[in-house]
Amino acid sequence: MLSYGWTIPLFPLVVFAVVLATGRLLPKGVSVGLGIAAQAFVLAFALAAVALTQHGHSVGASMPWITVGGFEATVGFQIDSLTAVMLVVVSFVSLLVQVYSIGYMEHDERFRWYYGAISLFTASMLGVVLADGWLLMYMCWEVMGLSSYLLIGFWFEKPEAAAAAKKAFMVTRFGDVGFALSLVVVWWGSGTFEFEGTRHAIESGAWAGPAVTVAALLMFMGAMGKSAQFPLHVWLPDAMAGPTPGSALIHAATMVAAGVYLVARSYFMFEAGTLALSIVGTIGTITAVMGALIALAQNDIKKVLAYSTISQLGYMMLALGAGSLVAAMFHLVTHAFFKALLFLGAGSVIHATHTQDLREMGGLWRKMPWTCATWVIGALSLAGIPPLAGFWSKDEILMVAMHSGRVELVIAGVLTAGLTAFYMGRSTLMAFFVKPADPERAAHAHESPMVMTAPLAVLAIMAALAGLFNSPVGGYVFGKYLGHHEAAEPDLILMGIAVGVAAAGIALAWTMYVKRFVEPDVHLRPRAVSVPLTGLFWIDRIYEIAVVRPIMAMAAWSDRADAVVDGVVRAVGAAGLAASRGLDVFDHKVVDGAVNRLGESVVESGWRTRKLQTGNVQTYLWLLAFSVVVLVAVFAR
């Protein structure tokens, strides 16, 4: 069965092709049915793959794609335990998002196109996961970039959506340049683009030295773009301009997960030297803390979740930098469930209240009990409260960080845990439990239809229980399944500190926003705190000054230079045109005139000479006699 793995991305791809070809001719129900049926099939195959890839079994196939001289590039698929895990996550979350979207996008004019775009997005991520080498992965990687552009800019008539789509496309393209360059280095060093061929070259010593580190770091540039790592994180918050279910898919199981998966799939390259892993860990640490700090100051419910995603992706990179592929992938899986739950929960709130501003919400728990209950489960899981899934995956990251000997990673991890608990407590209380800021809006709020709440319930179950797969209770089955056994034993002291910090963060939010023992948002009162947080640490501003403005200035200078060049060209052209017109006049009036006049003179002379030919003999005799007299007179002299 696994030998047909290459067909997996074809199912959502066919849905996209059908929607693209038929447009409005396709009934709504058909587009929904096609999308959901395709995802259901993919999920079934993924679950079968999980069952069949135990004990290290894997299957794959490849075929030549380009052969030029000594260069041969192959493309193919590979299904192993890491692939199977990602197939389950991607297809499961995508299926629930598509079911949820039936209710959320019901009245949108481009309902069919939405399902086409989300199917293309899913197909491209499945292609990334199934690729047996970096070349095919890169091609699917770029299609994913296009898909994100289509989803983020779905409501392109809104200027902010169009700008966000372009920003995401350009920022991630910058990272993709590094990924593309890494392919050159990999081919130069190992002679192949395939994962296993490159792994063999490194393990055998055929390829070693700084070039491996260079290739790994260039590859990490691509991961930084897709997984929104500092300083290429700026596109992700703006991506909230797209439909909320699309945001859920981007943040939970596709685009942002792709960067982490790239590093995990290429982990043998990063392990070949300590420098690459050290840089990955440092960037992840900065990203985790920075994202959590900025989330403290956000009032847009989707922006809170966006910066939370940035922070949690930093957590995953921190784990990879600390030397644990299992901890990073485990957190990727649990994060996919609780972050999809939170985004879809936010969509349910927005659907009911028609606002994204937390300051305009409040008191929704009575009106939206299902949404509130599932949101609370997702928020507590994200905050790392036991025994929910996020607790197990977050604490494993802290433990591997401790065992790595890098104390700064542990401190940053614990700090991020406390900040995460506070901003999730803040957003939860402001949306559901505080006194309504707008009583009329709260009065008109209503629970979402079952087609939207059912996916929330399923995701809530996963957000609560998925962590058991890599816990002492579950026998660390997740790590064993991946074939890595570096899972750290629980450190009860560190675990207690992390839980205590998280509980303190939630308690502080409760006293600040519900009990009001402390003034709400008092942490934002000092300008030394509020200015950098609301200003997003000026990263966008720095890009504007250091990158955008110089490029725009160069473009303006080029435009002016182009105007000068065009002016010269136009002047030369005008002079040439005038000269050609003058030559045309000279040719017609002088040259042609002289030739024509000469011809006319000859003709006229001919006509005059012709008059002498009268046919009269007497005239001819008189002319002959006259000629003789003239000749005699001339020669007589």
C-alpha cells in the first residue's frame, strides 16, 4: 500500500484543478464534498502509513527527472516514521479546517475558490513531507509559498490583505534564496539531492568539513522564512488578514510547520557540526522570548495567536538546537492541535461578535459555552498546564535544554512559559469572562453552528490527550516510533518550576482582569515597556529604513535615469526622423526632380526633333543644301 504514497498529494491537487477549471459552474456542495473526501482519503492513508512504518520500516521510489552530461536529478517519495507523523498531522488538521469552513465561509462569494486554494495548500505541504530529496521538496516548498499568497490575499479587495500577501511572499522568498543556494552546496559536496545519499556521504566521510555546516545554515535560512524565525518573522502577524480557517491551517499544520520539518528532515547535516545547531538554538531562543513579549501587548485576538505561534516555533527550534529531534517534533504535533483549536475558536468568536478586538468582547461564556470550553482547553494546553498535551511537550523541551548544558535556553524557556500563560490568560478572560465592554454586542452573540463546533470538540480532545504519546504514562511511544531515544527523563524540580511559573502567569491575569486587584494592562503603562512591545521591537521599522527605503530610492533613481535615457533615445529618434524626412524631401525634390527633368528634356527634344521629320522631299533638299552651305562656310575659314 505504501508504494502508492506518491498519489497522496494528487487528491487535493485534483480538487484544486477541478475548482480552477469549473469556477462558478461547480455547485458549492460538490466543491466541499470533493475537498473533504480527498482529505478523508489522505488521512486514512496516513493512518495506515503510521501502522506500517513501525520498527523502522520505510518505503520509497524515485525516477530520473533531468539528465545532462554527468548531472542527474531524480525525484521521488519516501515514507518513514517522520513522514507518517507529518501526514497524519497535516491531513487531520486540514480535514477539520475544511469541515469548519463550511459554516465560516458559507456566505462568501468566493466559497469555491477558497476550497480550491486550501486544497492546493494542503497538496503542496503533503508534497514537502513526502519528498525523498531536497530538489522535489524545494519545488513543493515554492508552490506552498504561492498557496499562502492566495490564502492570505484571499480578500484581495482589502488593501491590508493584498499588502499582507505580498509581504509574506517577499519575506519568505528571501529565506528561500538560502534554501536554493543550499541545494548547490549539497550537490557539490555529496553529488546528490536525495536525503539518504547525502546522509551516506556525510556518515562515510566522503563529505565533511565546513561545507556541511554552510549547507545546513543556508537550509536554515529557508526554515527561518517559512517558520517565521527572527528576523524573518515579520510576515506572519500580517497574514491574519486572510480567512481565519486559512490562518489555522497556516499556523498549525502547513507553512510554519514546514520550516521545522525541513530542519528535522535534514537533522543529520546539522548534527555534523556544533555551530549549526548552536545557531539554530540561539535563533529559536530569541524568537520564543520575543514572540511571547509582543503577544502581551496585542488586543487583536488573532494577533495574540500569531505572536504565540512565532514564540512556539521558536520553542521548537530551541529544542532542535538543544539536540532533540523528538522534543521538537512532539511539540510540533501537540502545537498543531491546540493552535488549530485556538484559531478556529477565535474564528467562532469573530463569527458571533463581528470583531477581533478583545477590548470589545467579554461575557461570551454564557452565549458561547462550547466555544468557551474548547478554547479554555486549548489555552491551558498552550500554557503548559498538566495533564494537557502542551504540558508534556513543553516540559520535554525544557528538560532537553537542561541536559544540553546551555542554561540560557532553560531560562528563556521558563520565562517564555510564564509569559505564554499570562497572555493566554489575558486573552481568555477578556474574551469570555470579564464584564462585556459592549453589552449590545455581547447580547447579540450566539454559539456557532455544529459544523463549526464539532471540529472544535475533536481538536479539544487531541489538545488534551495527545501529549500522553510521549509521556511516562504512554511509555514514550512517540520517541520510540521516530527511532530516536534521546527523550529526557522527567526532572520533577524543573517540571514544578515550569508549572509554577505558568500558574503564576494565569493567576496574575485573573487578578488583573477579573478581580482587578491590579489595574488591567498595568504592565503596559511604563513607556519603556509599552513602546517596544507595541512597536514590535521596531523590526518592521528597521526593515523599512534599511531595506525598503533604499530599494525604493534605487527604484526612483532608476526611474529618473530611465527617463533621461528615454529622453536621449527619443531625441535621437526625433533627430533621425527629421533627417529621414529631409532626405525624403531631397530625394523627391532634388534627385528625383533632376532625373525627371532630364528625362522630360530628352522627351521634349525628341518631340521637337520629330517635327523635322515632315516626310516632304523638298524640305529635306532645302535642309541638305543649307547644311552644305554651313559646312563650306565653316571649313572655308
